[in-house]
Amino acid sequence: MISKEVLLKSEIEVVGKISSASNATFLVKLLDGSQAVYKPVKGERPLWDFESESLGRREMAAYVFLENVDIPVPTTVWRDDLSFGPGILQSWIEIDEVLAVNIVKVSDVYPKPWINSIVGHDANDQEVALIHRDDSSLRKIALVDLVMNNADRKASHLLHSNEVWFPIDHGLTWHVDFKLRTVLWGWADLEFDPEEQKFLKRSFSVVAKDSLLDWISIEERDAALDRIETLLESNHWPSPAPSAHVLPWPIY
């Protein structure tokens, strides 16, 4: 993975635009030939429920948090001097074909390590199940999504490379209102195990530090602390509310 120093100092050459991204996202080449992703602030699509031009900063806050709780995440830096203006520059991850999530017929039998996440209907009104791997790394990613209040944990935001899961695309995080939308509902209603309780307490200590305030507001930081306290008090994974929008769109 590219070092922070290289990402901060290297000149870049724009190779192309990533058409599948919701916001303007560019594949770039660094001087040493390595590749990175560039997301300029001015390419962010306005959203009714998130402050304008705040997604890159939210992604930086997520990077600071994830790095400090030892979740593998692509190296990410903020640059003010790039072609299309300020934004984030992030290591490119070469992925393999391991999938975290799948959609199957409810009648299908899916063996371990797959577990049911949520049941719904497809475009043909057929009952289907959204399933995902029962994997300890994915479970920890789901836990940090609770802390960050991730409103956009799509299947495509879970990258697998060299036996490691990398969570990406954290622009829709840290909102003061509960916004969780995720494909990882398979552990709903389970009790947190002792390691998860310990991890949440560690997360509280990390979030409480002022380093996140470089990127998000004090109200957003304090809301995250309140979420962690609520999770520790309940000692259970939350379950999807029947009347709420609990899945990202699109799923992938």
C-alpha cells in the first residue's frame, strides 16, 4: 500500500474517471507508477441530509478513526493542491473475486460461512434473501459502521485483497441523526461478545480525542460518543427497524 508520505508529496496524472462512483472520482497515477483514487470536493453531489462539500472530510474522519482502532483501510490523505481542487487521495486496492454479499432465493440452501442478513423482494416481486459471510473481519467492520453511523455500507464498499477485507467509501458517516444503512445485518439482536465490548470501549477513547474534530463537528463527534454508550448499555447488535430504510441503494 502507498505510504502517507508518497500520497502527500507525489505529483499525479489523471488516468480516467471511475464511472460507477456516485461522486466525481478519478483513477490517478503517481510518479512511482502506483495508482490512487482522487475525490475532489467540488465533485461531490449535493445531498439533502448531509452538509454540502463535507463528504471528503467525513471520509478523512473515518480514516483517522479506523486507523486508530486497527481496521485495515486504504491509506488516505487530504490534498489542497491537486488538479480539480481540494479533496482526498487514497491508495488503490487491487481486489480479488471473493464476495462479501450475495442475493439468493429464500428457498435456496446456503452453507457456512453465509448467514442471512435480511429478507425482501426483488424487481419481479420474488422473495429473496440478502446474505453475507459470517466472517470476523466483516463483523468488526459492521461494528465500526455502528460507531460511524454509516449510511452507505454497500456490498461494493467491501474489498477483499490478499486475505484481508478493506472497507471503503465513508463519505456518508458521522451524521448526528441515526442513519445506518448496511448490507451487514446478519448479527442483529445478538449479544456483543467480550472482545466486541472491549473494542467499543477502545473506540470511545479514540473518538473522544480531538483528532476527529479536524474533519467533523463537535456535535457529530459527541453524537458518536452517545452511540457508543448506547451500544454498550444495550450490549446487543441493533436490528433493522421494519418501517425504516435500512439498506443502501443500490445494494452493490
